[in-house]
Amino acid sequence: MITANQRTISVGLGELSITSDASVVLTCNGLGSCIALCIYDPVARLGGMAHMLLPVCRTKNENDPLPSKYIDTGAPLLITRMIRKGSQKQNLIVKIAGGARMLAVPGNSHLDIGQKNIAEIKAVLQRENLVISGADIGGGFGRTVRFQIDNGKITVKSVNGVSLDL
């Protein structure tokens, strides 16, 4: 629940947001196969969220207006920007949500973008030497993620009404 002194910033598809404003709650609404990457630095009191759509950017176009829509470019971008704003890598707490299988076609795993996204975010974070400290991933249902910057608390609410604190 949002309190009177908090304000929500919605992180849309392919976007990322970083803030040190303790009154902010970063939110990803309606995650399906997408991945929400949440990174919190309790020392710098800085939080960031990326809402990433696909595992890999095929074109590597430097002029892409939304490099954060891809996990292989968006996750490192979020990490780099947090470090530029004063975070230190060893202080980062990483949590992820999403990666649902939203389109099930028997015998066709190529359409399981959720599993590909999960595999890619794990690979990128491993390359970055970061450990995932909390996750709500997979399944066949959508989620909404809320990230409170004042305390680093992340709540994932599933479309079935189940709420989970990461």
C-alpha cells in the first residue's frame, strides 16, 4: 500500500529508473515473460529497476533508444548507471521477478521467452559477479513488482492475488 508520503514511478516496458528519493516506489506493472531487475544499494541508499522484454539484442545498435528492453544490454546498463550515481558493486543487492511462460504451444519451446529471459538474466549477473538474493520467476502467470526505495523492500503480487516479499 502506498502511504501519503510516497509516490509511484512506473517503469514501463524497456525502461529503467534509478533514484535515491526515499519517497519513491518503483513499479513494474503486468510482467509476463519480461524480467524486472531490481538493484538496491543500502549504503548509498540508491535503488534501480529495469523492465526488460527480450533476452538478447541482435543488432547492438548504439543508437537504440531503449537498450534496456534487452537483458544482455539493459542489465549491465542499470549496473553501470548505479555505479556512476555512487553505488559500489560489492554493496548491490539484486532481486528479479518475471519470466513467466505466457504462451504455451506443445512441443515448441522456442516460444518460451520467459525461460530464455531467466537464463539470460542469470548469465549476465554471473558475468557481472553479482548474486541474486531474491527471485520470483517462471510459472504461467503475470506479476506486478513494487520496489520501495526507503528500505529496499520488494513486493511481487501475482495475478492470482498471492503477494510475496523478496
